[in-house]
Amino acid sequence: MTTLLHESSTGLRPLSLDEVCRDLADLVRLARPDAFRQLLRLIAGQAGRLVNLSEWASILGIGRETVVSYLEVLETSHIIFTLTPFAGGRRIELTTRPKVFLLDNGLRNLLIDDFRPLDERGEAAGPLLESWVATELWKNLPAGAALHFWQSASRAKVDFVIVRGSRIVAVEVKAGRLGRPVLSKSVHSFLAAYQPAATLIVNPGLSHRQPAGTAAAGEVEWLLPIHLAARIRELFAEERAE
């Protein structure tokens, strides 16, 4: 497994892009290292968007199969992970296309050359916080659970859906500082269709809980990013205790 940290005289430091590519070249034969670097930048710049492999192949000037093979290298090296769509069958889901996230936000910041704090990024704050939440959920995913996103034919969207057995937890990301608890139409649509055990709205400014307002659905919770991992563990610990 390729690591994103190298030892130096002062301890651990983040890998540079060249070092990431060199480490991976030791594991596999990269026919187009220049395209591989550009692919990493595409992933960083399009976090949270649906993947269009044919479009990426055209941008990179390589075959679609080569893009797929490079993504497999990155995933098996634990540099990226693939998020697949949730299809519960109660609404017509729109897509079978996945999303791809980098597992290290420091590497993402390096690739897009942006190290500003969240509250200084404007419209770029949303993708950054979504990428961070994706990584936190991936790291804290309960045993036996799967992580997805949801998008319906009517364009309703939920950023993340955790599924273990019959238990569903929805996670939505809002980078803006919310002044009051308001649910989007997309979240309302998901609540009505799937009655999740809990719905978490991750945001930097509001902590609040209230009933979902939909029969059989659990509470809706607005919570700060720092509390996300612990809350996920609590929700699935509650499931074991039931």
C-alpha cells in the first residue's frame, strides 16, 4: 500500500505529487505518467461530481480503459475511493455513474494549489467540506456497512447514504454557516422515500435536532464537522443495542 507520508529529519511530511507518481511507478507500469498526474488533478478538481470516464479519457488523451486501470491503481493504493449510487428501488434513481474522492485532503489541496481556510474559499468551500466528510465517513464506516450517494431522476440529491442491513443514515453537507434549521427539497424527498434512521446535516455553524416530520424516519440533526465521526459510531452502536 502506498502511503501519503514520507519520513524526514523533522518527522512525517506530506508526499509531493512527483513522489506519489514515483511510488506508484514502482508498483505498476505507467505508460503515460503525464496523463496520470493530470488525472489526479481532475479528481481533485471534480470532487463530488459524477464521473464521466469517456470525457476524462478525451481530456487526458488516453483510452477509456487506461483511465479505468489508473483509477484501479489509485484505489488499491488507498489514494482514492469510489462512491457508488444508492438504488433503493422506491424512487427512480438517475444514474449508475460513480463519484471519486481523494482520501487525503492535504493532497487534494496540493493538487488544486489552494490551502486557504474553509471560510475564505467562497464557492470552493462546498467541495472541500464534502471531500472531508467523504473521508471521515470512509474512515469511520461501521463494519458491514456500505457508503453511497443518492440522486433521483427528478434531480433530488443526498451527498452520502450509509447502509447496513435495513438501517439507513443520510448525510448532507452544507458549507455555509446556517442560521436556522431548514431542510432542502432533496432531503425531504429522501426522507419520504426511505425513512432513514437518522439524517445528519454537517455544517460549520449550527447544532440542532428535531423530528423528521415523516412517519418512521428518525431525527434530523444539524451538527458540526468535528462531531461527525463520534455521531456515526453512536448511531450504529444504538443499532446493536436495539
